[in-house]
Amino acid sequence: MLAIRLSRATTWLRPLLTGLGVVVVITFLAFELARLPGLKLLGPLVLALLGGAAWRLARSGRVAGAMPGSRFAAKVLLRLGIVLLGVRLDMRALAAVGPTVLVGSALGILVAFTVIELVGRSWGVARDLRRSIAVGTAVCGASAIAAALPVLRAEEKHASLSVAVVSVLGTIGVVAFAAWDGLALVSSRVVAAVAGASLQEVGHVVAAGAAVGGVEGDLALLVKLSRVVLLAPVLMLLGWWLRREAATDPAGAAGAQAAGQQRLPPILPGFVIGFLALSAVTSLGWLSADGVRYLTLGGTLLTAAAMAGIGLGVQFRGLGKAGRQALALGVVGFVALLAVMSTYYALTLS
């Protein structure tokens, strides 16, 4: 019996080995490159995604043998990574930042989603692409996009585009915030709060906070963490929204009825339940600082591996128009978020 089970496991695993091997190499290189000062802002997730896309491009599309493993990474490892990243979400941070910051973060998320959805729809931007950009802009960049992918069921090329867009805009934003603080047009406290409320990646906010310096720099990170805390509610609302769309879409309902079953997106996917469970463990203080650090590292490794798998699956043909639309939409969303958050914190912190 044991021999039969081992044989079945080997048969299942063998087709995945080539792709998983490539994913492991790309992930390792991404973490090493992320140590370099010039690439540190991008972070391992973005670098892994770019590495996977570069590998596919260098192979001129001859990647059929790696596809089963890359798809496994992009789906299974992604969900496992998201669950582990739940340890970063300490709900006690809500009490630390106070109601002003939490209300501001909720307002920013609402503005980013609304503007990007409406503008993207009017431009004819693909639904999964505009919503991936919205999640990345509103919450926490590549990590939020990765967490939302199983809910959005986004195409690999659209996931890659959205990650690239928020990464590029966030990197430019760090420089812009440093310049803004240097001009001394408003207080450094306001600049730091707006940076935390609008920059996409945690790394971007840390860099902007360092440029501002002092206690104000710490405020930038606290504001950013309030957005990260809202990731789980955003994913649940997104699941509800997509489920409602699927239920009210005549074409989708007819197709499901013809197939003899109604398959709607879950309101609360299993990986989100795991994410919230680990968040609760952290919030209750049941994990040591070392435990949180190691589980966070494991989650980041698995998520970076998933990004490499997504990069390996990118189809470059036909990306021209979608790429221009994605960048323009990202700029529109970022500018809208920046305008609203600047006004909000100028009024509440001045």
C-alpha cells in the first residue's frame, strides 16, 4: 500500500519538478538582488516577478516543460504564502494608530477603488486588470495584489502588469515625497502621514519615512500599517462584490444553469480564513517575536515563488495597449489618492 502511494506521489510530482526548480532559482536570485541598495525599493516579490518574465522572454516562449510547476507555484504556493503572511497583521496596531488614521485609511481605500474602477471601466480596461491595480494602489502594493489574485482570478499578464505599475509609481513617489518635504510647504508630520496613506509598498513608505526622519518618519509606517490591517476586510468585500456580480450577470447565470450548477466566488475564501486565523494568533500574543519573524519570512518566500511562477506564465504578445492603459490608470488612481489624503491630513493634523 505504501509503495502504491509513493508511486502515485512520484507520478504527480515529476511533471512539476522542472518548473519548481526554475521558480526556486529565480526566488533565490530575487532575494539576493533585493539586498542591493538600488534594488531594495523593489523588494523580492517584484524582482521575482520580473525574473520569471525575463526567463520566459530569454527562452523565446520555449517554456512548456516548466509550466506545470510554475502554475503550481502561482496557485498553491501563493495561497500558502498569504496564509503565513497573516502573522504580520497585529490587530493591536489599530489601537496604536487611533481613529483619525484608521478613518483616513478607509477613506483612501474607498477613493482609490472608486476612481480606478470608474475610470478603468470608461476606458475599457479589463476587469481583473483594473481591480488588481486598485488593490495594489489602495492597500499595500504587490503583497495586496498577490493576496487578491485567487479572489480576482486575474490573468497572469494582468497580474504582472498591475504589480509592475504600482512598483514603478511607488518608487517615483518616494523621490517625490523626499522633495516635497525638502520644500517645507507643509509640516513634515503631514508629509509623512500622506506618504503612509498613499505609497504602495511598505518598503516605499519606509524609504520615504527615512527621508523625512525623526518621529514623523515613524508616523508614515504606522499609517501604512493601518492600511495593511484593512487588507482582510478588503478581500472579504471584494469576494462579496464578485459573488454579487456573478449572481446578477445573466450570461454567467445562464452558463452555470446550463452546466447544472451555480459556481459563485466564495465570500470568504479558505486562504483568507487561514490569514485571519494567524493574524488572531499574533494579535493575542501567542507567538514570540522570533516566531512572527520566521513565519513572515516563510510567507514572503512562498509569495515570491508565486510571483516567479506568475512571471513565467506571462504572455508578452498583446501587452502593448494593456500596458499603456494600466500605467495611465495607475497614475490616475495614485494622483486621486494623493489629492484626497493630502487634504485629509492637512485638515486633521495641522
